[in-house]
Amino acid sequence: MRRKLVVANRKMNGSLASNQVFLEGLLLGTQDYPYADYAVCVPHPYLFQAEAILKGSAIAWGGQNMSRYESGAYTGSVSPRMLTEFGCEYVIIGHSERRQRGHDTDLAIGERFEVAAKAGLKPILCIGETLAEYEAGITDLVTIRQLNAVIQELGIKGLASGVIAYEPVWAIGTGKAASPAHAQNILSFLRKHIAMLDADIANNIRILYGGSVNATNATELFSMPDIDGGLVGSASLNTADFVAICQAASNAYR
């Protein structure tokens, strides 16, 4: 059985003081929930703080984005080596907010996934459809296109080095989470697509749901057979809410 993974994507939020409260609260709050895995992705300036507080614990940390390049004239970018120097285990790749506002392409995301994996990071590949695409009934076409961009770049074996996160864009930060049934249908569809290429990878790769995951809906979402945890945005800004999601993930594994 795949262990659940809950990842906090704190986006462009936090301060030294509030981060400390959250991270220390997370360490304390998850002590009784050992049956799932947890990670926190913080803004790059706070990676040193995440490492200082979480090092030696069961909670991993990571970056929210990274460059395809190791170094060079790329002002404002962060290389994979910079992330690994701060002990990062994960990095988010292809989040819809980067696709829309950062103009990330499927090709660039595939290249970034490969570079992250080669650097020893576990890329969290975000895929998902916009509201217009959802209403047009092309969720399957959009998500497979985004997934295939990575598979075409480094092969199906390379996909196994990361995590997939299905995040319908219309649900991110809106409070309108996809229904557990809808999320399950999409994740099952994605897993079956992977299984056509490699059944073992399909059975073992973790596929998360993201998009308004909260303490109220987490238990039902995590009860779905193909939902292996959550990529959590807004609810990760409140320690009690995020710990409640972690509890739901741990309880689902038992």
C-alpha cells in the first residue's frame, strides 16, 4: 500500500516569526501521526530556516520552483544545487501559477523535472485543467498532454523518481475542491495511462490531489484508492488545519 504524502505549498507567504510557529507546531502536531509522510515547500529565502528547524526530523522540506540550469546569467532564478545545499528533498515543478504567470511550457517543465531528478531531488509535477478546459470536457486531454511532456523527456522509468499532483486550476485557492469522485476518476485515469507503459511504476508512484484540500474534506479525499495524499495551499497557512490534514492522511494508511 502506498503511504500518503501531504505537502504544504506555502507559496509567497510567511515570515521568520510565523514560519517558526508553523514548523515547530508541525513537528509537535504530527508526532502521533507516523503513518504518512509530510513535507513543507517554502519560499526560497526561508529554506535555511526550514532546514534548521526540520533537520533530523521525519518532515522533509523543498523549494517551490527551480531553474533548468545549474548556473549562469539567469537573474532571479534558483538552481537545483542551491536547493540541495539547503537539504531539500522535494521541488514543485509546473504549478499552474507558474504555468500561467511564469509562462512555463510543457517542454520546459519536462526539462526541469529531468534536471531536478538528476540532482537528487524529488520533483512534484503539477498538472491540471483550467475552468474553461474543464467545462469543455477536455480534462483528460490536458492532463495527459502535461504528463506526456515529462515521459517524452526522460522516459517512463524517469517518471518514477518524482510525484504527480493533480490540481484542477479552478479549485486552487477558490474553496471549490473537486469532489472526491471526480478527483478519483482523474487520478485513476492517469494511473491507467502510466500502467500501459509500466505497470510497476503505475502501482508505486504517488499521485496527490491539490486544490482546496482542507481539514473537512481530507478524510474523504484520502479514502479514495488512487489519491495518495495532498498538495495543500491555503490550509498550510494555519498549523491546526494542516495538522488535521496530516492526521487524515495518517489514519487513512492504517
